[in-house]
Amino acid sequence: MTTIALIGSSAAIGAARRRMEGSRIPFEIVDDEARADLIVTDEAAPPSNYLTVAAEQTPNRFYCRDESVDYVVAALTEAHLAGAHGVRVRPPVQHNRAVRHRRRWWRAADPLARFNPTDYDWTTDETVEAEVFDGQVRIIADGPEFTARLRARGHVDGNDGRYHWAGLLHGDQAPAAFEAGIKRVEVAVGDGPAVSAKLAEITQFGWVRMTGIGPPPWLAE
């Protein structure tokens, strides 16, 4: 599990802590940098940085301010799902941001409005990464069947001995289904058997959190 240190007393750090503690994802939060895989601080980012939240020269560290709380929490969610023990913004991403911004000057979108995990290199144990599913799935519910990208992982719960899994659904149709009141669905990988799952909530980035108990769709037989 990814261990995260929240360092600082600013409103941004407090908001990040409340968001994480209120999440269904079991974040492991500590106050000691020495015990953490990743550090979130309210210090200012170095002059050379990416979106004021990360810098290639300071890996494993996110810089959090009021405007970037949602982005940082989304990054920590990705770290947890990947079982990451380290993260670094990719140098080409940091160095080319200004060029990309000039080429897209007509776009008014806030660059912090959507987190892209491919902007970063994630350090994971091979055994942990092997447990992460990242692929297309079929969602069967009331209405037309649709596809989405699911990134998820799970574990055997020591209390009930059953496999519990959770992840994020990426795609436009999943939020629409949730907002239409659909919570119970079936999910399948390719032509494999479908398993029961729940659409739990919509994240601040428009992804849908999916949970399930029992064999996950990527292991269903």
C-alpha cells in the first residue's frame, strides 16, 4: 500500500486530508516524511516545475495549494491503485508544457482540471503491479451495454475471506449511467463472464468509482 505524508498546516493540506479521509479508498496517511512513499507539502514548487504541483528534480513529492487540491488527490488515488512507492513527472512533459500551452492558446481549459497519469513515471513492485488491472470492460445495466476503461485492484479480506476490489471507470457513459440512478451493474472483460459490481460515486474528475466483492471481472471464469 502507498504511504502518504501530508506536511504543512495550510488550508490546502487540510482540504486534501479531509478529502482523503472521506474517500472510500483506504489511504495510508502519516505525518512523518521518513515513513512515507510520497510526500504532499504546502511548500512552493521549485521555479522549474510542472503545473506548480510537481518537479522532475524532486521526485515523490507533490506541492499542494488551494487551486490544486483536486489534482493532487487524483494523483494520490492513481498512486494507491497502482501500489506506487515513487513517482516522478516525466522530464519531456515538464519541459514541453510551455510549448504545448502556446500551441493551444485558444483553449480556455484549466490545466489542473484533469489529471493524466501518463504524465508521470510510477515506481511499483512487480508483484504489486501485476495485481493492477487496466483495460477495457463491458458494462451491462439497464439500457444499452457500453464499454469503459477500468483501472482496479483488490485483495482478500481477512475478516470475511472474500475478494474485495475497487477501481475507477474512465469514459463518458459511466457518469451518465450513475447520474441516471444506475448503481448495480454487471461488468465483464471481453467475452468473459460478467460479475456483479456497484457504481459507488463520481469523483471530482468525472470518473466513476466501481466496487465489487467476489471474483473480479479480470479473474472471472
